[in-house]
Amino acid sequence: MKRRVPIFLTAFVGIIYVVQFFVPHRPFSGMQDLLNDWVQIIAAFAIWLGVLNLMKVSGDHVYRRASGWPLSAVIIVSFLATSVVGFFFSGGERFQDPGTPFDWIYNSIYNPLSSTMFAMLAFYVASASYRAFRARNREATLLLLAGFLVMLGRVPVGDQLTRFLPEGYRLSNLADWIMNVPNKAGQRAIMIGIALGTVSTSLRLILGIEKGHLGGES
Amino acid sequence: MMNLIGIWIAALLTLGILSFLYKDNPIYKFCEALFVGVSAGYWFVSLFWQNIWPKLVLNLHAAALKLLAGGGVDSRWFYLISGVLGVMMLMRLLPKGGWISRWPLAFIVGSTAGLYFITYLQSNAISQIHDTLVPLVTAGNGRFLWIPLPFNIDWDAFFVFVGTFTGLIYFFFSIEHTKLAGKTARVGTFFLMVTFGASFGYTVMSRMSLLIGRFDFLFRDWLHLTH
Amino acid sequence: MTGLDRLLTLDRRWIFLLIAISVSIPLFLHAEQTITITPEVRGISDTVANLPAGSRVILACDYDPGSAAEIQPMTVTFLKQALTRHLRVIIMGLWPQGPQQADIALREALTDPRVAAVAPKYGIDYINLGFQSGNEVVIQRMGSSIPATFPRDARGRDVSNFPIMQGVKDFSAIAYVFNVSAGYPGTVEWVQFAGDRFHTRIGTGSTAVQAPQVYPYFPRQLTGVLGGMKGAAEYEEITGFEGKGTRFMLAQSCAHVVVVLFVVVGNVAFFLSRRRQRRIGGEVAGS
């Protein structure tokens, strides 16, 4: 029950999806539509699981007065506040309408925090560029050179630096060539390799050879 | 008024996060914890109102009303199974009985495996090979540098073909990279280095853009120093 | 401590300060920037420009505020171009924040006099279907039935009540999909499912981190690629709707030059220190 049923479910659902690609008619089309709807609902519960697990871990920290427990309390309080506002004080299904309290939380709290967290990476990439990127060998030099040409070619300053060259031969054109030829070739090789690996792993999952997603015995 | 308060709160939270650049401090830790909690709440609420409510609750409600009105059993009752599977997923939180969450997990893994089996083969393998194997030499008047030729060479397509082929040889670890295979893989390495360099350049562009956006908010929307 | 030692052990907070200055100062300046248009951007602009009036297009917003600074301008410009060309825009998202970001972009687009002159109406000229969980399964389901995938719009109203959704069953009713993407799920999934499976034409506006990875799809599987803020600036330039992408190009240029200088200075310091170490090693060996 603990392992056989999930293995059977994985195989059954996987086979339906594969067969439906080749036989897009009844009954497979109807079965796949139903399974698609179910997967969407289950996926929503899966994310809920993550959220509730976070609350469980944070609650445990607060209960045990573990190191940093006030921050766990902040997590719980802010989660509860956002949820209560979103469920009960923002017009139900119209919770994202401009002017609702939930929309205010999104624009005034969530938006700036999320944006700034990612904006911080600019400082770290600059620091890493100074301290870590070294042209130690031919490959690293080629990597840095390509990086330079793309960085300068993709902004207007690149064309200004090479405006003495005829049109069509400036830094922006070189950057465009790098993106459309060697970059495309390398990305394509990586893409094909990953695709073959993904196909192989998917087949192993459907056939029940790969059972990692079921975890250990409990 | 709420808009003004909102902008001030947004600005102070922005500065709170940026304070980490000087050194780790309690203000940053508070902002980080606030972000985690508000994000969790955001996802929790969005998933309910946009997914669970219309697709599960309202469908079952409509099916129940139809049954009570004597309209018979509706096909929407099938959604009950997805609801049960969803609740099974949540049972992973329980100390005992968490194994039951493997059933809905198997559903998702199976659907993803089935979808990826076809789509990755079609879009990321066969289509890419198809787009690489294009005519490199075509009829017509062309030239190599200044030398006129009675045919056209598509040099870009040639380099893409060479780069893709040698890159794939580099990733083929079932043969030893010596002699001809080694030299081919080495050419592939150079193409991959250019690829990674281009990715590095674009990554820098991306991160700087995000920072520019934040500073623009601080100077324009908050302090009104720019227009 | 010599100057070289100071360079090698420079506190990274000085680097942070230099970056902050190089990004801030250009925001107070104004300089005309020549923006060259690449074929990838022209591909999107031309495709949208050639769609007949009344065509339905999907604007798939698959990003969150963390990436909005560089790709929100693309959303705004696409809305401006589409609405002024009398295309009917169906907004949706595979990320929950996406449709909300689209609402913010729509409010900005509607302030443009050219868009205001067209006076687009909700439910007739555009609609926001909101978010659905399930990632690529959502696209797969849309290929079978868009109304079944999104039975209600972002405000909880039945989509069958809106004129824009009349006659929309699946992707056959959609002339073009413009996907603004920050990662997974996003461009790759749209190409794999909507593009290759259901033969819909797709264009993408991607973050600069993702853009190099989608170049293999161009030009057959994708009609065009807008990569990062530069792509947004090019799109604004070619459509004539100037916005944040163009305004931020000076700051972007300065930031890139500073990073290049950092790499050069860092490497020069590294090679000088290596030469010094070899010299010291040689002197010690000699004595």
C-alpha cells in the first residue's frame, strides 16, 4: 500500500499522458482533462503543505524558545496577518482589486521586500567580479572576453566606444553575433543533453525503476 | 494617505534590507522574517481564492445543489477525489500517517513524467537537432572574404552546427576524451566558454537592472528627487 | 601594506559603495542614448504589428516583483502596442504575482494618451483571468479548453459573461502568446506546450538571466526574444512608446562599465601579485 499504490499511480498517470499525445481523442482526451484538473488542485495543496510546514517549524521554534525564536514569531504573525486580511477583509474573490487591504500589503510590503532582496545580488555580482573572476587560463580568458563583449555590446555605450567602425561592425553587432551563434550553439548542446537525460528519467519514473520520490520506508 | 504611508513603509523596508550590505543587523533580520511570513500568506491566500475555491469548492457546491434539487449525479463529483488527494497531501504534516501523502505526490510525479517524456523529446531534442541540420552551402553567388565563390556558405549556421556537435561530444562521457574525440571536445569547450561568458554578461545586466529599479523607486517615488 | 596589497584585500563594502554611486548618479542625468534594434526584438514588434485588428492575444505574466524592474517595462509596452492596435488581450499567469503585476502595468499603460484615446474596456478589449497552479499542466489544459482552465476571471466573475471570451475554446482562437517570464514555469514551458504541441505563435520577454537559454528557440519556435532591460528599451524604441527601459539605459551603461573595470583591475592586481610572488620565490631560491 505504502509503495505499490504510488508506483502504480505514477505509471498509470504517466502512461495516460503519453498515450494522449498520440491518441488525442476519447477516452484519453477526457481522462487527461480530468487528470489535469486534479493535478492543478493537488498542486495547490502541495504549496499549502509547504506553507503550513513553515508555520509548524516556526511554531516549534517559538514553543521551544530556540535560538532566534523572535524572528520565527515575526514569521507567524506576518503570515497570520496577511492570511486574515486576504481571507476576510479584502472582498473574497476580489482580494486583488486595487485599493483592497491585501493589495496594499502586496504593494507596500511584499513588493519592496521581494524586489530589494533580488536587487542586492547586483552588489554581490560586482564584488565577485572583482575578487573571484580571474583569467587563469585560456578557457577563463575566453569566458571573460565573451562576458566583456556582451556586457558592453548590450548597452548603448558599446556602440559609442566603437562608433569609428562602420555600421554593422560595431560592438552591438558583435554582441548580437555572439548571442546568435556561439551562445546558441553551446546552449543548444546543453539543451539536447538535458532533454535526453529528462526523457530517460521520465521513462524510469513511469516504469517504476526510479522510486526516489517515494522516500524511505516509514 | 494610505498611499503615502505605503510608500514610506516600502522605502523603510527597502533600506532595512539594504542595511545588510554594511553588516548583518536585527533590522535586516526583521525585514527578512517579515518577507518570509508575508510571502507565505500571499501564496496561501492566492491559491485558495484562485484555485481551490473556484475549481474545488464551487464545483462541489454546484454538484451538491444539483443533487439536492433532484437533478441527479453530476460529473463534477469527480473533483471530490482531487479534494481527498489534496487533504492526503496535507497529512504529511502529521507525525504518523504521513506516508499517505505519497499517493497524491505520485499523481504529480506521474503527470510530470508523462508530459516531460514527450515535450522534452519534441521541443528540446528533435526540434533543436532539426534546426541545427540546415543547408550550409546553397546555390548562388557568394564569397569568402574578398574571394568570389559560385555558391553561398551560411557561416553562422556552420558555426552553430560545429558548436552544437562539439559541445555534445564534450558532454558524451561514455568515450574517453583522447585523440580525435579529445580534440573535438576541446573545440566544444571553447564554444561552451563563450556561452558561459555570454550568460555571465547577461546575469550582470539582470542584477544591475533590478538595482536600478530599486534606486529609481527611492529617488523618484519616495524622495521625489528625479522625474 | 603596499597599494597592491590594499587592492587585493579591498573591503567589499567599498565595491558596494562604488556600485551604488555608479547606478545612482545617472538617474539624475539625462543623455540621449542610441538604441540599436536587434532582429530578436524586431521579430516581436513586427509580429504584433501584423496581427489583424480584433485578434486575441494572450499576455502570460510569469514573474514576480523580484524581477519586475527589468521586465515590467516589456509588459507595459506590449499592452500599449496591443491595445492601440485594437488587439484583444487576455491576461493570465502561471505565477500568482504575475496577473497582479499585469494590473499594475495596465494602469500605467492606460495613462498613455494614445491608449486612452482608444478607450479599451474590461471584458471587451482586455480581461485578466488571474493565476492557476499546476505549471505546465495549466498550458496543457488550456490546449483543451481555456474557459475550463480559467472558469472565473481574477475578480471571481464567470468568464462566459465577457464578450472577449465568446468563441474562445482553446489555442486555435489565440493569434499570439506573449510570455513575460522570470524562470520556471515560463518561456520553456510555453514553447514546449503551446508552441510545439498546439502550434501557437509565441514571443517572449525574459529576464536577462534566462534570455541566453531561450536563444536556441529563436527564430522557429519563438518569433522573438526581449532580453532584459536592453530588450525592453529596444521594444520601446521600435514601438515608439518610451518608458523605463529607455530611461534606465544610461544607468545600465555606467553599471556595466564599472563592472568591466572591476574585473580588469582585479585581474591586473592578481597578475602583478603573482609576478611579485614569483620574484620573491626566485630571490629566496637564489639566496
